[in-house]
Amino acid sequence: MRKAVCVFSVVMTVFSLSVFGAESEGAADEEFRPSLDTSVSSSLNVAGGYDNFEALEAEFDRFNEYYPGVDLTYTKIDDYNNMIGTVLNGNDAPDIYVSNSWMYGRDQYTSSIDHAEDLSDPGLGLKLDSIRSNIILNTGDGTLPMIPVFANTYGMLVNNDLFEKEGLSIPTTYEELVAVCAAFREKGCTSPIMGFSNDERTSLFTLTIYPFFCATVADDAEAVEKLNSLDPSAGEYMRPSLEKITQFLGDGCVDLDECAMIENNYDAVILRFFEGDVPMMTCSGDTVSGTKKRESRSEAFIANPFSYTFVPVPISDEGAYFLDMPNLQFSVNKESPNLDMANEFMRFLITSQELNEMAQSKGLMSPTRDLSFNNMYAAFGDVPESRILSPEVIGLTDDAVLQLRQAVYAVGTGAMTIDEAIAAYGTFAQ
């Protein structure tokens, strides 16, 4: 009998691991346990560029449940990107500070990277496996100067009620997207998809095509190298993307005249979507994060509220791509006089529970492995792994992306032909 019970226990253990392994593989979901004296008095200052950081301050409160004697504050630094290096070299340097991947390897941000502790050190006890590995910065020397606390991506807000009213399903392939747009046009909707079009940096052209572009060069190291070096011949790598955006516009998905009336890519995009007559609105996760607070500012939404979610744009024939990018990242000042407590706070924060809590509060995408907890972003969690793309892994530089942005904007607005834009690769300026 004892032998039978033992065998049954082993079988059940294996079964449990097989059922839950996919979700918990590498995840750090165990409850945080303090590793320092919880009666200690200390202070920590976190610096960033946000005007307010309510989501982080809520984490301060939860951390104080473990360490009531630790005084945590958030400081907003004006002109953050240009000033953080100076602040770190001053007498009132923060213990923890915001970083971004694009700072790494750029001379003007050397100070920010030099002050950063190597967070890959296993001795720190940070549960990095709670974060999607593809958005963790890859550095040449294997160090980790920053850790993502929010993620970002490109997609489109979808008015679920409009789709339900017309008996339509949210498209998952390009063919379905074109068919859905045609169905909405038949109902009198002149621009089934809208987006900001008055500036190239965050235009609907970039938001729609950048994931597709990444897919075309993701497995071509030579292409990435040429694109990054601004080799004029690298312009040809943009051709499939420029042809696709031309097809997208030609298929009647977007009315650019209507889009031109949207004044900016944040408030104006959200409030236009809340008018309730736009089936799909292209935007980034940053814009999505502002929707909840603006529901009460839209008279149209107050009068006629509707359900909405954020989904990837299915721009390819095979389906949508999930362009997975870090948004906000934290670095620890290795010269902090409170280094042990700074690392303890990071150990507390870098868990699935706390990262998800903070992302939910801020309205941004969580960097954790499970996106199903937030209905707003759940559709991205359904994208198969083969269609998840990471600029961190692909290795495209900001300089190369700028060239694509300018080229696709010029083609999309009719300022250039496809051949002209390809020939101009490497010459586009900010």
C-alpha cells in the first residue's frame, strides 16, 4: 500500500508540473520574504522623468509593510535624459533611477551606465526569470545595467461594441483586416482604422509597419549590420515594408484626411477613439496607458461607454506580430550609500506579483511572462512565440529605425515613391 501511495504521489507531482509548467517555467511567483533586518531605518530615492508616479508610490507602501522604517521617495528630474548623468555625479544622487535601452553604448549617457550596478549578479537574488527574457538588454560584456519594469508594443485599440453590433470578429490576419474594413465602410464608416498622421515619429505608418519590418530582417544578421551602418544599399531591405504600407492604404483601411484632424498621438488619439465611431485606432502601449483616466474627460464616452481592448495589427497574411519592447527600466546606483536596501527593494519589485500590480495601476503592459491577467493586453499573450519579435534581440539601432520611420512616412503621405525612399536610405535626418 505504501509503495502504491508513493507511486501515485510521484505521478501526481509529474502531472502537476506538466500542467502548470508552461505558465510557471522560470517564473518567480513565490511570496517575497525579507532578507534584511526589517526594523532598520533607511531612505531610498528613486529618480525619473514622470511628473507623477502613483503606481510606484503604491509599491513604496507595499514595501513598507515589510520595512516600515524605510522612507521611500520619488523625484522627478526635468529634462531627464540630458540631466540624469549630471545628477548621478552630484551630491544628491538617487539610489535607483530610470534608464532606457537606447542609452547603452551612447557617449552622452556613459555616466548613466557607468553608475549602474550589474543586476545580473546572482548574489543579488533578483528573480530575473519572472521577466520575459527577450526584453532584457543584451550587452556585449554580459552585464545588466537595467531591468524592465514596464513593457511597450504597437497595436490598435478596438471598439469591441462596434464589432459586436455589426456581427464582426476582430481580425487576426491581413485578409480578415481588409474584409472587416470593407464591412465597416459599407456601414458608412469612411476610415475603419484611424491614427495619428501629422508627425513621422509616432505616426500610424510606423506603428503599423515596424513590427512587419522587424520580421523581414529578424533572421538576417547581414541585413541588420548594413541597416545599422546606414549603408545606402540597405534601403532595399525596406522594400517589402514600403510595398505593404502602400497596399494597406490602397485597400481602403484608412482615410488620411480624417486622420489628419487628430492633433497629437496621446490625448487627441484617445479622445477621438472615445467618440465611439472608430472601430480601430492605431497607437502604442504608452497611449493605451492614458485611456482609463480620460474616460471621464470624454462627454461622448460618458454618454455612451463601450468596451475596448488593445490588439496587434494583423498586417501580414500569416497573422499579427507582437513587437515586444521594454518601456521603462530601473538601474541601481552602485555608489548608493543605501545599496543593500536599494537591492532589497529591487528584489521585492522584480516579482511577477509586484510588476503586474504596478503595470495594472499605470495602465502599461507588464514585462512578466503571463499577460492574461490584464484583459487590455491579453491578445498579445495569444501571439505564438514564432511571431514575437524583440528589437533587443534583433539588434536594430535607433539610427536604423529612424531611417525606416522617415521612409515609410514619406511613402505613406505620398511625398516619395517607394524607389525614392529606398534610394534615400541613410540620408534621412531627425
